[in-house]
Amino acid sequence: MLAVKDLSVKYNQVVILKNISLHIGHQEINSLIGSNGAGKTTTINAISGIILPFQGNIEFNGQRIEKMEAHEIVNLGIIQVPEGRRLFPEMTVLENLEMGGYRHSEIPLSEMDKVFEIFPILRDRMHQMAGSLSGGEQQMLAIGRALMAQPKLLMLDEPTLGLAPKIVKTVFDIIRQINGWGTTIFLVEQNAKFALEISGKAYVLESGHIVMEGAGKDLLNNDNVRKAYLGI
């Protein structure tokens, strides 16, 4: 579904990503792990068209997208849940969800039903201001808003950041459920253990380079990964 080849990105002449390559197949869960500052968010921002690479190719379903505008990439079905959720805090839960469906001529009510199926708390909070929700509820709303756009590829940037351990498990269970519906998932995550457990394939990013890749379970048992990211 997604093929990134020799992608390089720089900010103010400082190279952040250096010739990274990765592939994501249809209906897979793939993850990108690494420490703060490794370039994980830059990677998905480049895929989303938020920043432009100075080198490399990005193909989505066989179509080159590295020079497309962000809204054009959204229309192809690549949807990002950004780090920090980026909700509209002074709008209601329902209004935030409706914003997620903005690219459709009519709000996709079937998608709204799906969102409420996996996040029943959002139905209960439908008319509550998004800014008044708990951290876990806000993350659920951010994911729900993305689902309203009917993604083919859903990219999640640090979805468990700042959440309690119990909520973290819930978020990962939900990611599995969304993938079970047929949505391809690209997960950027510092919680390496959970990310690797649910990923068919994973990549390790260090200082702008892909230094390791393989099956999630294999990396979970790799001594270098265990020492660097799992504290084992």
C-alpha cells in the first residue's frame, strides 16, 4: 500500500531524515519506534504532506505523492492522528467528529455509528466540550475523528503518550479492532513493547536512520531492542 524509498527531510539545512525506506502492506499493522528526536513524527508528516522531502519517493497504491499538498493526500485516504490530539477544545464531541468527515459531501453516519460502537463513552459525551474530556477520552475522540474520514491508511502519532497504563491497553485493543475492519495502520510509538506486540512488521529509527527492521515479535525478542527500548 505504501512504499517510502530513500526519503530525506531537512529543517533549516539540518538533515533530520536520511535516506529512509519502508513498506506497508494492505491491512497490516506496522510500527515505527525510536527515542525522542529520532525523526518519527517527521516521517509521518512527510508522508502526510505536512512537510516536503528534499529527496526520495513516496508511493501510495502505486501513485507518487511526495509532492502533493496535504489535503490531496487526505483525499487519497491517508489520515493522521497527530501527537497531542489537536482537537477543537471549544467545540463539542459531536462537532469534532463532524469535522473529521469534512471531505465528504454528507456526514457519513455509518462511520459515526462505528465510532460510537468502539467508543461508547463518546456517545455519552456527545454534547460535551472536547476540552473538558479526560486525556484518554480526548485520545479516543482524536481517533474517532480520524475514522470519520474513512481512512485507507491510518497513521497514529504517539497515541498512548501521557495515558494511564490501563488506558494504554484499551487504546491498543482499539487499534487491533480498527485493523480488523480492514484499515491499514502505521503506528509511531515510544511504548515499544505494546507497539511491537501488535505489529506484523516494525522499524527502528535512530538519528534519522532506519537501523533495524523485521517482524514485530522478532524485534521484541532482539537483545539490542530490549536493552534500548524495553529496559531489559
